Amino acid sequence: MVLRDAHNRIIRDLRVSLTDRCNFRCFYCLPNGEPPLARKETILTFEEIVRAVGIFVSLGVEKVRLTGGEPLIRRDLPALVEKLAKLKPGMKDLALTTNGFDLPRHAAALKRAGLDRVTISLDSLRRDRFHEITGVDALEKVLAAIDSAKLHGFEPVKINAVVVRGRNDDELADFAKFARETGVSFRLIEFMPLDSGHGWSRDMVVSGREVREKIEQVYPLRLKERTRGSGTAWKYAFADGSPGEIGIIAPVTEMFCGQCSRIRLTADGQIRTCLFSNVEHNLRDILRSSAGREEVVQFLESTIKTKEARHHINDTDFIQPSRTMSFIGG
Ligand code: SAM
């Protein structure tokens, strides 16, 4: 049995936000500090998360990514990972997206608990600029997090950078050089209208195509696979055979909704069928009622049927979701 939407897409990939709180203040996400936070009692407990994820996995979800807010803020995260890891082998991949600040402290415990992979956000390799972008003077800590992820066997380590015109688009060749020197997969993401300040504008978006061309002026690339599958990134190797990888994620200029296999569960138990949904589906109330498995399954099936055909960022009537990426879970 699988979760299939009304457009014949099968859901294989679940992103679970563990908290809406974050210790960074990235200008493209939380420029005005934290928006109103969810009340503590609305945040799903570990037991509720494990039950929900277990049902998703029984319905064909293969990849689970823990995110936030900053997921490492959630106390006892390794204990949750250990419980979720028991859902293998149905769940084939358990990953974490983090800003890396606290990763060195937790990496060994997370590995022991069964975490497979980590993605670390890193938007600049220049200390002052990193501080400006994230609000925290922590470049050294994030670089240490990357070392720590490699040391603990979370290979291949993925790095995410949101590329924003005039802020870090002059560092593209440096990001590529970093990928070559460290062997990481450096993924360059187009800026999406999901910032709490609603400051996004089209001229701040650096297209995936421009990103690729700028990198290729210095380091020629070779497309690794002719399709993205249900993944978000076009993956490139360095043409000269150097280690490392470049991933280009272009949701704004090269919409990939037709292949979307993703669904999101917010920290307060709402299902979002698209990053840009303007409606949410309240799984928390069902989990907290006396509903048995069958009722939860029915709820999930009918929710998935409402998954949007595509996002509308490029339409004139586009309405930015009221919740930011920090709440939705990137
Ligand atoms: N705190 C963790 C982190 O920093 O990776 C996990 C949550 S964060 C919301 C997940 C990813 O979303 C990050 O890689 C971040 O750069 C990305 N992100 C946040 N706001 C974005 C935006 N407006 N456009 C594109 N990506 C965004």
C-alpha cells in the first residue's frame, strides 16, 4: 500500500520538523527574529512523532529527514533517532538538516543511534559575511561541524547554501573549491519566498543556470545523471575528476513539482502537502484522539489527495505562505 496523490505522484519522502525554534537568524528565513512560537503543548512528543512516522513508513515512505527550526535544539534528539531507526529497513534513509552549530557535541551519539546522513547549511566561507547572513559569528563552528560529520562517517556530507544576489553570489567558485578540497556535495539553492520578513523579490534570485555557468567559468562540470528522479538537485561532478560534487536546486526557475514525492510534518503536528501550501491538515488532533491506525491512515490518504499540482511562485496571484521555512521545516 502506498500514498498516491491525485496527480499520480507517490509519497516517498517525509520531512519532520522537530521544533520551530532556531539559534540562527538567517536573513532569508527569520530576518525579524522569531515569529510567534508554537505553544509548548502543541509540539508533538517523541512518541507521537514515532507513531506518525511509523504509519508513514508502513505506507511506503522510504526517506525521513529531521529538520526545523534547528533540530539539534530539541532535547534528547539521539533518543528520538534511536526510536526512528527501528523503522528500518522499511525506512531506507534517516537524515538530519542542521545549521551545524551543535553538531560536534552530538555527532557520535547520533551516529550510534542510527542516523544515516547529515546536511549542513553554510551560506558563506567568509567569517564576517557568515555573521551578517546568519546573525551569529559561528563560521568556525560550522566548519568544525563538517569535519565532525565526516569523522563520524556521515558520508557523503551535504552542504546547503541559499544563493542570494548581492549577498553571496560572488562566492560560487569558492564554494566549488571547498567541495573539491573536502569532498562534500555542495548544493546551491535558489532563494524562495519563505522568509518571515516577506522581503523576497525576484531580482534577489540567482537562477540555477547562472550558478552553474559561474562555477563552470572556473571549474568545468559534468552532469552525473540525466534525470533528477524525485530528488531536488541536478548533480554535477567536476569534469577533471576531482572529488566533491555540486548540486543545483532551482525550485523557482525550474519548477520540479511534477516529480515531487515529498510531504511535511510541522513541529506542531500539521501536515503540509507543499512548501507553499496555504492550508494545513491537523494530524496532531487525530493522534491525540482515540483514533486507531485505520483512521490515521484514512486521514493521511485523503490529505495526500489534496497535494497541490505545483507551486505558484511564478504566478501574478502568488500568495506567500504565512509560516516561514523555520516553522514549516526545510
Ligand atoms: N536549521 C536547520 C538548517 O539551518 O539547516 C534546518 C532548518 S532550515 C529551515 C533548512 C534549510 O532551509 C536550510 O538549508 C536553509 O538554508 C533553507 N532555507 C531557509 N529559508 C529559505 C529560503 N527562503 N529559500 C531557500 N532556502 C531556505
